[in-house]
Amino acid sequence: MKRVHSPTQRIKKSGIIELADGGTLFLDEIGEMPPLFLQAKLLKFLESRSFRRVGSTTEISVDVRIISATNKNLEREVELGHFRQDLFYSLMSSLYMFRL
């Protein structure tokens, strides 16, 4: 890996969303995702399939399939105000539920 010697020499590292481009992004324990403002950012990504790196002004678009898992009852978490209702419905829009 190249060392950064000055602010003008920056290394661009791909995050997990970029690495999943063209494939699948697995969000494990989605019911444990606090706080609500992070859930809002995830919802924005799910709706637009684009994001910005920290400190960047450039939108990056990706083509990913989202799979999420949780052991919590998300309907109950929505009722308690611990999980965003709009994010819940976005995740449920193409639901395949497996009970173990």
C-alpha cells in the first residue's frame, strides 16, 4: 500500500458497498442498527442505489442485490420506535422469509 506523504496524495479505498457492485451485499443483524439517522442513510442508499464517500461530493452508483438478516421482530421494533418504518417497508418490498 502506498503511504500518504501530503494531503494531495490520497489513497482511494473501496468500501464494502463498492466492492459488492455487480453482486450481493449482505446486511447481517439489520435489526441491531442504531441510531435512526444511520437507518435514514441506509434507506437513502436503498432508494437511489448511490452514495458518497466521506468527504466527497461525487455520487457513486452501484448495482447490488441486498440481502438482510435479523433475529429481531422488526415489526415490533418499528412499533417501539427503534427501527424506521420506511426502512422496514423498503426491506420488506422483496421479502423472502425463512424461519429457523
